[in-house]
Amino acid sequence: MARKTTRPRAAKSGGRSRLRTTVRVLLIVLAVGAAAGVGALAWLWPRCSGADCPSVVALRDYAPPQATRVYDGRGQLVAHLAPERRIVVPLERIPAHVSGAFLAVEDKRFYRHKGVDWRRAFGAMARNVRSLSWSQGFSTVTMQLARNVFPQHLKREKTLRRKLWEITLAQKIEGEFSKDEILEMYLSQIYLSAGLYGVEAASQGYFGKSATKLTNAQAAMLAAIPRNPSFYDPRRNPDAVRSRRDMVLGMMASSGVISREEAQAAIAEPLGLAPPPEARGRAPYFIAAVRRELRERFGTDADQAGYRVYTSLDPALQSAAEQALVAQIRAVERGTHGRFRGASCGARPANPGACLQGMFVAMNPDNGNVLALVGGRDYALSQFDRATQARRQAGSAFKPIVYSAALAKGIPITEPLVGPGATDSTGGYYPADHVSDSLTMDMRGALRTSSNRAAVVLGQKVGATRVVQAAHDMGITTEIKPYPSTFLGAASVIPIELVAAYAPFANGGAAVKPRLIQRVVDSNGRVVWEAKSAKRYVMSPGVAYLTTSLMRDVVDRGTGSGVRTAGLPYTIAAAGKTGTTNDAADVWFVGATPDVVAGVWLGFDRPARILANASGGGLAAPVWGKVMASYYQRHGAPTAWTPPSDLTSVQIDRSTGRLATGGCPGEQVATEYFLPGTEPTEQCPVHPDDFGGWFGRTMRGVGDWLGIGGDPKQALPPKPRPRDPLSGTH
């Protein structure tokens, strides 16, 4: 039988000794850790003295931050960017399902704690430790109220010190006010995005009605916002808000605020937002663009920073543009310009995305100051800004950029581009055209009639890379491929940038950036931002003048003559270009006077044919003409463009492009301008220089001396405006 062995007594004693040592070490570590924790907590614990300490008693008189105000170019107030200030409503006037929605999602145990829900706090801290993050919060309604009204002590960053401040202030608030008073202040103070403080202001701002009339779904949507007001803005992120609203409805049902059946019925409801506050004010698209710029420059709280924002808005021009654009859209829908197959959109269309839309923007060509901006037919219908946020094909409105690049390269206006005797090279790309191959056409005739083939010939002479570079130099930032179709405006552009690209033609060659805001002044009167001059010369004054001269023919006797028939008098110098893309999906007119550059666009948000015969000349140019005619009824006629000193002038025979002789018929003789060295040197070979011709030439010289000589505008008599074809871009 095996002998039973026993462990030596010494070994047992040694094991107990090691255990006691380990326990002592752990106790020491815990004690040191506790001491360190207490010390850290003491160091981090909020402390202040004197006037720096927040006064919870002052909560009764608290008012939210001051609204930022926007002024027009005359210094007149246009809008408050935080249009709904705090509206205090007694708790008894707030329906139970509204207050219940906030408590269900923000603080279920509100009536059972003293400012801090420690059960929830320890649970959140445990989850944060496990995830090694700060994602779980435990702010109660009282803590949120403290954070909302004491921002100087409770910064936005997630730190332990800020959370300790919340705890301290929440406990002080609980010691000073009853639970109902705290909930009433919370529901009247809580920030609910878009400059709206409290449920009453938010209810009016988002739904156009009092909080007493909110449905379950609407109450849940408001309660969804406090988690992250900038992200859960219903108009900026409707899908995210709806998802969180549905979650809140489930929590309301779980808390007994509403039944499960009521929650399911509410989930099926749309958000049902009322038109935004801008839609009820003046220049809604302009103001919305100002708001976006302020938020980008100063942060999401810029609306409530109390800034005074001075803009370049011309209210009368803005109003005229809004009226003319909407009138033209409605005329198209009525069939005034041909059979319209799209939806006829009234005040509340079933499908707003299918409505015909439009855009107008005008600016000062010398500095880029935006004078008017209309981003759509109705801001209440759609807040998408087609002037600054859309990308559309430019069509033939891009052609002046090609022509200016050709002139800068030294190609003269009189060089034949298409027809007999022309160097007709399209590089294998032969677009559809409405101009007969039997007509010889130079730059002036080609742009006036918007010849596609001539534009491609000219672009090939210049080179696609050079044309693309010219477009970018003039302010277009979107990608443009160096393809032959680019010469016809196949690339997509941001409309306001295309309009700004015409500024060099009007101001003598300098590119400018569009700017809505002139300066921003804070609540203490200190200028915190001011627009700087950013003129940058991208072409010579001579090239700018020559291109403008070509576009004046477009307006006075070409595809853009709708500008004149719409009412802009010939006494106002105007230049511009029409544009119509393939399938007549986009129609444009972009043009300039010596002191305004502006553009008009019409089309569907999803490109589709507007009309069978839609054209920029027929639909967009008349809007431009009406708006500018209205503008110059209030402003004096600007001084017309004059030839700069870097040009030379000669009299030419328009039919041949050569120097005019005494035998050339007077109606074919015109004064044309050229960059030095590009003017013709050979005389017209068609008309002999006889005595009668000598006499005629002498008399024309006398006329020039008297100031009644020829002008490029008078080279040809007015012609009927040709219709843009259905194929190609014009």
C-alpha cells in the first residue's frame, strides 16, 4: 500500500506569505490610484470666483444669442438669419406628447434624479471604457439646459472638465428650481437648429404652426434634433432626421407616452415641413447663399453670432429678375412658345422635381459683387440653388471663350473660317450646323449666327488645351476635357462661374470671383472679415474689346436679338451669347453691358427637352432683356465700350475681309479693329479702284474725321434672328 504524503508545513506557510504580500501590493496600488483619482478630480473640478461664476438664478432672464442680420447694397436690412427668437411657453400649454417626446429620448428618469442620472452615467462610462471612446453620453435635461445657457463655461468639446461643469451647474439648477420649472425652461431654451430656440419657435419655423397643434410625428422630429442640431437639421439632412424621428417614436411608445399603434401610424407620416423662413422673405436664394457662405467661413453657429453682414444685393434688380424668370417659365408651361409636354407646376405640385426651373444671376464685372441671384422658380418649392450648386452644359454660351482664345493667338476677325476660300479644317469632327456650306463666314458672321462648324474650325486652330486653359483662367473651375465637343460647350459648368467668365469681356480683360458678402461686422462693431479685390488680367484689353464687339452683333442682329425685342433699347450697349444644348435640354443667354454682367438659364433638374423648338435666343434672351431694361430705367445708360490703344483700325470690304478700295460698295465697307500686325494688307480684289471709288473713299475719310464713319455694328443691315436647330449646340 502506498504511503500517504503530506506537504511540508513550511511550504504552506510560505504560500500564505506570498498571498498576503500580493494583497498588500494591490491595496497599495488601489490606494495610490484612488488618491491619484481624487487628486485629478480635485484638480479638474470646476471652480470660479466673483463675476466669473455662472448664476443659475439668471436663467429666468436668459435670452439666446443675437441673430445675425443681412443688409443689402444700400445698407437696408434684408433678413435675420435666425428669424425665430426664443418664444417662452408655459409648461401647461405644451402638450404632454411633446414634452414626453423629449423626456423619452433625452431623460427618462427626469423626475427621479437630482440633476444627474448616476445610474445612466455609470452605464455610459462602462460602455465608453469597453469601446475606448467617448461616444456614450449621459446628459440629463438639466445638464443640457446648463450647457445651452452657459456656453462660456461649457465648451463644445467632449472633455471630463466640461462634463464636471455640467454636473456642478445641473445640481445648482436643481437646488434653485422645481422640476416643472426646469422642464419649462428647457423646452423654451433648447436649440433646435436653424436659429430656432425652444419647441414653440421650432414648431413655427419647421411646421408653420404652434406647438399646441403638433402631431406625434412632428413632436418626435423636434425631439430628434438636440442630439446634434447641426447634423439633424431637417432641411439639410431629411433622411437622417426621419430615421432618428422613427427611433424617437419607438422610445415614446416604450415609455408610455403614446401607444404602439400611434407610433406605427406616425412612422408612416412624411416630415411635412413648411416652407423655410427664407421663402417668406425677400431674395430667398440670395439670403440662403449668404447663410451657406457664413457657415463655411465662421462655423455652423454663424446664424446666431450677432453679425451684421453687408452684401451687394440690389433689391430692385433682384425683384425684377424673380418676376421675369417666373413669368417666362409659366409662359412656357402655358404653351406660349410651343407645345409643352412637361408638368404644369402650380403652388403645390405633386412632383416638384419634375418642374421646369430657371436661374438668373447678375454681378458687377469690375469686382464680382453679386447684385441679384435667383436659384429657381420658387424657394418654397425647391431650395436647391441652380446658380451656385448646379452643373449644366453651357452649349454655345461657351463659344466666346473659344473666340477670345483665337483672337489672343493672333487670328484676325476677318479670316474666313467656313465656306469657299476658307481653311475648313474640323479635325475629323463635323458637327451638325444650320449655316450653309456655300457661305463664306468670318468670326463676326460665325458668332452672330452661332455656327457650330466655324467654332470647331476656330477651336482646332487654337488647340483644345489652350481653350481649356483660357476657360479656367476666366474663372471656370469644373473639369473640361480637351475634346472638339468642348468648343461647342459640351462640358458642364457651374452657372455663376460661366456668368463670371464673361466679366473680362466687359471690364477690359480681368477675371473676377463672384462675391455676395462685402464685409462682416461683429456685435461690438469690429470688422471681422472684408472682401478683397481679386482682379486678375487674363487677356489684353484689345482681345476683350474685340470679343465684346463680336458679341454686340449677336445681340443687335444675331441669335440674341430677343434681348432687344424684349425691351432693352439700342442706346444701351450690350453684348452676349445664346446657348442651346443637345435635345434642347438647356437654354442660356449670358451677356454684359459696360457695368453689369448677367446670365439666364432654363431647364429641368433632370435634363430633358423643354420644347421641340426651344432655344436660348427664344426663351432665355428675352428674360435677360426684360430684366436689364428694368435695371436701366432706374440707372443712367453706361458709356459704351471704346477701342483700347493696343488696337489698330482699318476700313475693310466685309465680303472679302480685305482693305476697302474706292470701288467697294458703301454698304459693304466697315471699320474693323485688329491687334497690331494682324490687320489685312491686301486690297479688295473684287472692286476696282476707279475715280468714283477714289471719291467715295475720300468722302468716307471726311466722314470719319467728322465722327460719322463706319462701325462694325453697321457692316450689315439687321437680319431676322435664325432659329436654333434641334441638332447640335447653339
